[in-house]
Amino acid sequence: MEEYKYKSRRKFLRDLAGTSAFLALYSFPTELLANNDDYVKITILHTNDWHSRIEPFPEDGGKFAGMGGAVYRAAIINEIRKIEKNILLLDDGDVFQGTPYFNFYGGELEFKLMSKMGYDAGTLGNHDFDAGLEGLIKQLPNANFPLLNANYNFNNTLLKEIIKPYQIFIKDGIRIGVFGIGIKLEGLVPAKMYGETQYNDPIATARVITDKLKHEEHCDLVICLSHLGYKYKDATVSDEVLAAQTQDIDLIIGGHTHTFMEAPASIKNASGNEVLIFQVGWAGINLGRVDFFLEKKSKRKWSKHHTVSVTKKTN
């Protein structure tokens, strides 16, 4: 039977060797946090733009030969779960479309696999409307996790009161607010597919939601699942723009532009504080990981991050 592995066995063993070894990799004084009851570690695992890539890319000598695959990603996630107790597994949309699996099953297999992997939340990408609102609703019972979006108004559609703007998770006393922001569907998706879904300004929406999460819901971490795209040469709203023109977001998990990032970008927000933006390509080739360390009393936070390459073992 084939086994999964990280990009290299050394990296796999290093990443999964245990808390003390894991902390020792980092440049900030995380050795002070290891086995320290004054701090909580929150591990964020994330994917984007899966595009129905159920199986690894074929071993045909191509650029991504042998990479990706739901089985291998699930195995890596399970190994991380054996070590880390406070995990959130999140997806940034475009789960649908890209292989015959979607054409035949309409998204059923994708959502069932994500449910088996234990995803905590996801958001909607433009391709998740490719079977129309009816097709999306048909598959939602196969997802045992919420799909979040704050800037699509579904009041005049079948999705009314089904898609939540945000979700709050509590891990070891840490309140984590997760919300979704979607790209403008007009011009990307045939109008008949999204019906009377109304698009609201993502920046204005994010300002309202983050204020609520931070000051009313008292969240210690705020995470945005953004399917806007990392950055553009024109004035199109992107993750970089969203980060710079809002406040209180700690991490933007991005999608849509299929941007391969080895580590998150750091942007100063409207208050001069750091926002991380992370996107890990497409097709399930990579799994993103961000570890936050929060002091229980002050809620001061540190973070470290990397990508995990999902590859078939061929020897």
C-alpha cells in the first residue's frame, strides 16, 4: 500500500517530533512557551482551491506529478492531530470543479471527504456556484461543517439563513472568530447560477464583522476566509487591500489566485498592526499551517508558519 509523506522525510520528522522540538525551530523565544500553562497554542491548518482534485496528479512526469490527493492529505492531518490538541481545519473555497469527479457527482464526494477529514469551516469560491444554487444546496447535507460568507446577501435565494457570516470556536479558553468574504460573482459566474445573490463591498463588510467579533464577541483571534485573490495590478480588491484597509484581523487565509506561498505575507493594517496573508496554491498540493501562541492573561500572541507538501511515496 502506498503511503503519504511530506516533501522530505527529514521535514516530516522535524515537524511531528513533538512540542519541544517543534518550538525549537523558531527564532522567537518559544522555548519559554513549551509546556508552559500560561500559554495556549492554536494550530490553524488550511487549504484553498481544491478544485475536485480527489486523487494525486498522475505520475506522468508533469510539474505536479504524484502530488496532492485527499487520502494523503487526510493522513497528514491525522498525524498532526495526534500531537496538537487545539486545531482548526479551514478551507477557502473553490472546492468544486476541475475533474470528472465533480461532473459526475456534483460535489458530493468533495464534501463527504472534507467531513471525514474533520474540516471545521469553509467559505464559498466562485466555482462553488458552478452547479447553481440548487446544486450547491443539494450537496450541503454532505458537509458537516459550516460554509461562511459575510458579504453575499442571500435573502432572496434558496440559501437564505443557511450560509452564516461567521462562526466562533473556543479552543482551550481562546475565542476564535472565523468569517468569510467572497469575490464579485458578476463576470465570473453565469447570472443564472447565483440568482438574486447580492454582492456587498468586502471592505465595509469586513470592518463591521471584525468590530463585532473583536468587541462584542470578545474574540482573541480573528481569521478571515477570503476568496478575493492575493493581489492584483489594478484596483481590484484583494487580500492585500483588505488587510491594509481593515483592523482586528489576525490572519487572512486566501484563495482564488492559486498563489503558492512558502510563508505568509505580512501587511500592516489600518491600525499599524500585523496581518498575515497565507495561500497555498491549489489542487490540495499543499497544506498550510499557522501556529499561534497566546498568553492566557494578556492575550499577547506570536505565530509561526509553514507549508506542508502532500506527495505520494513512490519507493
